[in-house]
Amino acid sequence: MALDPKHSERSVRARPGVRVAAVVSRFHEDLTGAMLASAERELRSAGMAAADFRVHWVPGSLELPLVARRLARRNDVDAVLCFGLVLKGETSHDVYVSHGAVQGIVSASLETDKPILFGVLTCDTLEQARARALAPQDGGREDRGREVARAALEVLEALDQASTSATSQDER
């Protein structure tokens, strides 16, 4: 995996009982499914139980936010991962779809006060998408599924710390 030099690779662990859901676009299912599989491997290696991970499929990236918001409203879901792929085409359709997905996912996360992670690739070519979606052992470079899963665990940890520090300050 190509590591961002601004960020160090650190060990992340899933807190006991953490529950994660994934919403995955069927459009380019070979690549979105690869990101999903990589995310699940990462969550399992971080200590999350297989039973605490659920998957929901939708037709495309524009449908991700609605299902993600519904899942985030559930008490038995701590974080939601969204995986999709929007490729540049001959028209500006890709701009509207990717913008709608971004806006919807951000809005749903803020509205529900739960992490909803953006794993939607926006690429010019299928080759770019493969490089970002696939794990290195599968011919990719970036392993976006793994990155999104790790980010979810880090955000949950940061939220736990923010809640604890806010509680401590409130008690003073």
C-alpha cells in the first residue's frame, strides 16, 4: 500500500463490541466488492468479531447516503463504511453523482452524530480505479477498503476520547 508520507501507520484496535455496517454500490461490483473484502479483513485483524459486521448493497453511489443514514440511526451500529465508484464519462454526470454522494454522506454523518466513512472512488479511468481499490497482493496500490476501515476505527477512538474528555471537564 502506498502510504501517505504525512501520516504514520499506527496500530489500531477495535474496541470490544464495536459494530460496523457497510453500504456498497453494485456498480463496478468487482472493485467495490474488493474494497469491502479488504475493509472486512482489516476490521477482523483489528479484533472486531465477524458477527459485528453487516453489509448492505445498493445500485450505485448516489444511493449510498440514504441507506448509510438509516443504518447510522440504529443503536446497534457504531460506524458505517460507504464504498462506491464514479468514473468520468463523456458528460458531466459523474460530477453530479459524486457531489451528491459526498454531500449526502457528510450530511448523514453530522445528522446522526456517527462516523459514516467515504470510500467512493472518483476516477478518470478504470485503471486508476483498480490502482486505488485493490490491495497490493491483487495488483493495486492504495487499498482504499483497508484505509476506510482503519479510518473508521480511528474516528471511533477519537469520539470516545472526545466524550471522555468532555465528561471529565464537565465534572470540574
